[in-house]
Amino acid sequence: MRQQQELLNLSTENNTRDFWKKIGKLGIANDRRSSIPMEVLTSEGNVCKDIKTVYDTWKCKYEHLFNVTDSKYDEDFLCTVQHQLENEIINLSGKESEILNNDISYDDVEKAVYRAKLNKAGGLDQICAEFLLAGVIWLQRKLLLKIIKVVEASYRTDKEKNAVLRRMLTRIILAHFSSEMRSRSGLATDAEIEHEENEPVAITRDKKNVSDFIGYIHSNMTNPFNVADHP
């Protein structure tokens, strides 16, 4: 009765943590053990505490559990799984997924970064999720401003701008993202790491880089949408 009253009192409070903590301590939770019980029940119904007998009993139980002698059951189960898999493949073969067929957008990259699990080992690029989350806001401002300004200055119609933006976001932003994070996390060499700059100097430098990039595009690159001159 006392435990029931405590649970009722906790259920009315805003702090649900203590309530569920109390629930977790009920029932068999109080009997949890971190080691194997050093006693078994023999076939005669007696309790045996001999270590060798206990280990042998556990060994026999697990051998029977993971080595089933009924081969018919295994074959029936395998046939059922194969049949279900074949049906799923046939049902999905004629369907197209709009989400999977679309190009990778900047929003997709942003969502993946924000949903990344912390305290995990890095992937092939050796970049941990903590470094990506720390720099995602900074990269949003720097990379998007450059890409949008270049596209706005290079193409006239909205159709051309949207197509180029999607292509650049797919192929370029991930490369810049990985390179910058390697530099900021200290994984790059000393020669590749730039010195920290104050905000006004960095903004001035970015404007110059964008201007130089636009000039390079106009003087060295052809229009990919001009099919007549470049089939």
C-alpha cells in the first residue's frame, strides 16, 4: 500500500523521471544479478551448487537452444522467409521512389548532420559528428552565400539557376564540408590549416573570392545549357 501511494503521488508531479525510476525498481528488478547463479536444479529436483555441475548444465541448455535437431523446422522457416522476400521484390520492382531518385539537397545534408549520433567513431573521412555539428551553422552562411552569388551572376532564367544549384549542392558542398571540418578539427596538416581571422577581414576576403570565381566562370567556362553550340 505504501508503494502504491508513493506511485500515485509521483504520478501527479511534473517530474516524471522519479515516477519511472520507481516503476523500474518494482518486481523482478530487485532480483537482478550481474553474475551467473551458482546453483541449478538437477533432474532429481535437488539444488546443486557444485561449480562443474552448474557450468555443465548451462552448457547443455545453450547447446540445445542454438543447435536444434529438428531439421524440418529449419527448412520450413527458410522457405517461408525466401517466399516472403521474393514477393516483396516482385511487388516493389515496378515502383519508383521519388525520394530516392531525387538529388541530394542541402537540406538532406543538414538533417543528416543534426541527426548524427554523438560519441561515435568517425567514418572513412575520420570526422566525428561533434565536429560537423559545431561547424554546420558557420558553413551554412559561408558556403551558401558563395554558391548562390555565383549562380545568380552566371545564369539568367530560374530554371537554369535551380538546376545548377541542385548539381552544385550535390557535388560540391560535401567536399567543402569534409575539407573544412578536417582543417578545423586538426586532422589536416599544419600547412593546410589557415590562421584565424577576424570577422571583417574574413568577409572582405570572401567577397573577393566570389568576385574572382565569377570572373573565372565567365572567361573560361561554357554554358552547359547552350546545346546548339555544345551538343
